[in-house]
Amino acid sequence: MLGISRESLAALQQQVAGMAVEGESAFVADLLKAASSISTQSQLLVALVDSGQNLAARESMVRELFGSQVSAKTIEVLIAAIGLRWANDIEMVEALEIIAAEAIFRSNPSEVDRIEAEIFAFARAVETNPELQMALTNPAASASAKATLVRELVSAQVAAGTAALLEHTAANLRGRRVDIALRALSDAAAAARNRVVAEVKVAQPLVADQADRLAKALGRLAGKDVSLNVVIDPSIIGGVSVRLGDEVIDGTVQTRLDQARRALVG
């Protein structure tokens, strides 16, 4: 998110934190349903986010469209969201999705580690399965078909919160790459515990001591605790590649060989 959207998201998170917590699972379902409905109707989305339009009129629009479909708390969050400024209209939708994800983490604090691990495992499954990746990004497939596919693949194996987030994400990629959309979920899960996610690629599994030392070193760089998502990739030969937020630290043997090869050719 761009600066102004990050500020608005923080303001929205603060408002939601002060709301009464009742029926979190129903609230999550309602908010995700509303976010999906808004994002698939471009004229509605533009109208709701347009700060040049009268706020009271936009609030009335929210109540008329969603008042009989979702909870009062969901309406309250939607009205709070349209009252804030966003760098672009779709970032308001992304903020609503983050609020829904945080509600899942808040209502299942003991399962956040599990949910984050399951999201990462699904992301790896998509990355290593071209057919699944094509099915999820196929523009000819309906949103409901993509959600159903994910439900059939994971619902019996993962936490309910994981399934809800994965199904919604699959049905609402909005042109994003699958890995980018899933990374946003993983980052939100880490943020719920005041952590950041580091994706680490190595040729061989890290032993416990190596993982601990790497997490501590990255934590000093990030200024907070770090969760490691480790990917085993024999093609890198040796060394380690780390994605920490938007930064990539690549110290793999394969990268150094590629650099030397380019230097020789150039």
C-alpha cells in the first residue's frame, strides 16, 4: 500500500479495535462478502471511495446495499472505511480484507502459527503445480469455481480460518499473481504477532541452530521478531536467498555463478 492508504488502514484498524467483539466468524464472512461484492462492481467501488462525493450520500448507499445482508458491525466498518482516504479505490478493498483476516487471527490466537504455516504450504503447492496455478488464474473460470476448487483441496486439512482466507483470495485475485496475494495473507498473519515474514531459500534444510541464528540476525535488521518460511531449492547449489518485506538479500552460489557468467560474456 502507498503512504496515505497505510495511514488509513492504521486508522481503520484502530476503529475496529474499539468495536464490540461479537460473532467474529459471522463478521468475517460478512466483511469478505461485502469486499468481494464491492470489488466486482467497479462503478460502485469508485462511487464509495470518491472523497469528492458527499459522505452522507455514500453512507446511505452502503446501508441501502448491505443493510439487510450483513451485520451492523460490518456496516460500521464499511462506513468507517469509505470515510477515509485511499491512494486508489482497490486499496480500500484490500484494507477490508486485512481487517477480516485480523478478525480471524484475533478470534483464534492459538492458531495463528498454524494458519500462517498452512497459507505458506498452499502457496508452495501452487508454485510447484502449474496446473493448479493455471486453474486459479484462468480468466474464463468463475470466482465461485475457484473458491470451490480451493475448498475441495484444503477444507478437510486446514483450520477453518485458513480455508476462509484461501477461498476468498482464490476468488478475488483481481489480476494479482497468486503468490503475491498469498504473501499478503502471510504478512498479515505475522503482523498480528508483531512479526515480519522472511522467505528463505536454501539448497538443503536448515538445522535448528542455523534457523535460530538466521532469525535473530534478520530480526536485528527488521527491528522486530522474524518468522522464517524456508523453501528448499537444490538449484541454488549453496548459500541463502532471503526476502524480507520488499528487500531481497541473495547470497546464493547460483547467483554468483550467473553474475560471473554475465561478466565473462559482457
